[in-house]
Amino acid sequence: MVGFLLQWPTILTLAMFPVLTVMYVRLARTEERDGKAEFGDAYTRYAADVPGFIPKLSESGTESTGGYRHG
């Protein structure tokens, strides 16, 4: 979302930014509920390890693999 604002820095984009952010957060929460309903405990374990919006960069070995450890 921030990239959208940086690429097109206009008054309209600035006005749309909070609306789009709220819409994406609501969509993510809906998809979380759907994931829990469909996959149950497996999704709950996955969600405990993977952050929702801001990636964890502090754990070694997970930055380049998208959160999955190979090996």
C-alpha cells in the first residue's frame, strides 16, 4: 500500500490510502476466519509462526525462504 502512495503521490491517492488500508485489513481478517474454518488447528499453528502483515526479519534462515526452512 505504501508503494502505491509513493508511486502516485497525488491528493486522490493520499485520500484513498486509509480507505484501501482498512479494506485490505478487513479482507485479511475474513481470509483468516476462512482459513481457520477450513484447516482448523493446522491453520492456527501456521498463523502462530507466520506474521500477518509485517514479516519477521530477526529469525536466521527464514528471510530468503518466505518463512519456510528447508532441510
